[in-house]
Amino acid sequence: MPKPLIIGVDVRDLRLARTGTRTYLEELVKEFKKMNDTGIHFHFLDTFLSVYTGENKLFKWIEHFRYQLWKQVILPIKAYRKDCDIVFCTDNFVPLIHLGYKTIPVFHDAFFFENPEHYGKLWLELYKKTAIPAARRSPFVITPTQYAKDQIARHTGIPRNQLAVVYEGPKSFEDDLPVQNIKAIPADCRYLLHVGSMFKRKNIPALIYAFKKLKNTGYNDLKLVLAGPHAPKKFSDDGDLILKAIADSQLENEVIFTGYLTDAELATVYKNALMYVFPSLNEGFGIPILEAFRYKLPVLAANNTCLPEVGGNAVLQFDPFDPQDISDKIKMVLDNRELRLDLIQKGTQRLWYFSWKKTAEELVLLFRKAI
């Protein structure tokens, strides 16, 4: 019997990631576990050390060192001992050294180059000195969209034939998740929805100003729900500007913050929304579009970066720099039942193109090709 293909999957990121990168790794782990058979075997490689996620500067520097120690020493040793053919990492960084295995990283976007001001100097240096050189040594670098591939190729110089586009899927909420009461959202509330951490690139202030323009035309009972925590780093958090936009617009009682939500709570928020609005200025993929499709919501999205590629004709596009255009498109969907139903139908159809099962299968094909 031929030796099975052995894949080492770095799962350390599950200890700290809370946004789309966590969804990516969680969903793939679920799918990979279903694929363990005589032809392929997965090892899920993790650290035994706790991961520091606080704000103390000294401890953060120590954590940077421990992260690199994991990537460049401990992970390679674990992979070597497991006789891995491939080491797969979903958080940009793979080991520089190869101990009988090949490495494949996932580059979700080119944010490090496009918005360096949103990252600490140490993190940027580590990215340039370790992540990029290690990626160049890998047979493939996974990207989630053609747009992300183009940006990564332009900024890193990694050859385009080394960059492989593998689409993602929606978060797989369990169908039997109980409906959760979310204290911040009143019962029978009619609301527009945005899901995601408060990153600067999410462009939430523009959505708030657009919501103000919409409220000026009526819709007295309508609320805006912002579901998600603050961004994990002060460099990229837009919380202050979001609060300023709310104060400037006198919408203190009209905008609802939920903070971090469990899967059951998030599923409930999607189920009860009127529509999903995605004004982001830059995305590598945009998983919430697919999640909104899954819950049969009309989706409105910015006309930039990868969002048209993911949403296709199933989203109503707007100019994210123009609050009036955002407001007009929201009003159009609120007032036009046929348009709402058309967007919902197209979203349901488009969702068939995306699943984590397909993602896992395409990745396995690339693992085999790399060997």
C-alpha cells in the first residue's frame, strides 16, 4: 500500500483569531477531519503554551518572539516528527526551514502593503523578513480571490503561477441553533445589518452617515445593527470615528452595538435582519456576503476590491465613498419588494458556488500537485 499523503495543519491561530481568519481555519479543520483516510492523513499541530492577547507592551513583544519561535523552530520539529509531506498555515507565516516537507501558506489579502499604518512596526518587519521569503520558497501560496491574487503578486513579487485562487465558503452555522435573545436588540426591531470587527477599512462611518440620510426621509422605526467587536489592534480600530459619526448624526438611539457574538447569537442576528450592507473599502474575500445569502437577506455591497467578484449579480452595488448613493440604494431595496426577492433568489443561487467542502477538496489537489 502506498504511503498516505501526510499534511500538517498549523492550528495555533485558533487560540487567538476571532474574525474571518478563525472561520477559515475552523471550517477547514472540520472538512479535513472528514477526509482522513488511507490516501491522505492530517495532523493538527498546536502549541502547548498559552497565547497572550492582552495590551501590555512588554508581553506583546514577548508574544511576537514566541510566535516566531513556534513558526521557525517548534512547528518544523513537530512536522518532521510526524513525517509530514506538507505544512499548511492559514495565517500568512510558514517555516523558513524545510525538514523533508514543503510549505503552503494562505495570504488572505495584501493589507500589510496597502495599509501599513494599521500595523505595528515590529509586526511589519517580521512579515517582510519571514513571511514573504518563506512564501517564495513554497510551491504554492493560496489566495481567496482573483483580486487578492493580483494585489499580492503586485506587492510581493511572488510569481503569479505560484499563487493559487481557492474560494472560501460561509460559516457553517448549525441548522438547529437555538434562537438567542440579544439584549442590545429590542424585540420586533426592524434593522439593517453589518457584521464584522470595527476595522478602519470596514468604512462604517460612511454607513452611519448614509443611515442618517435614510432616516431623514422617514423610516422612523428602522435601526442599524453593528455586530462585532472592536478591531484587535489600536492601529486598525475605527471605534472613535464610528462614535463621532453617530454623535454628529444624532443617532445615539438608532445604532445598536452587539459586541462579540456566539454562533447562535450571530445566526439569530442574520435571521432577523431586513438586509445586509457591506460598505468596506478593502476585502480579501468577504465571508459575510455568503452568510447573508445563506439567511436569504438582500445584500448591498461596495463596488470595489473583491466584493463584485464574490457577490456577482446577486448584490446591489454602491459607491462606498458616497453616503448619498449608499442611502439611495438602501431605500431602493426597502421600497421595492420585487428587487428584494430578486436579490434573495440570486443570492441563494450564487451560494452554490461556494462551500468549505469545495475549498478543502481544491486544497488537497494542490497539496498532491506540490508533492
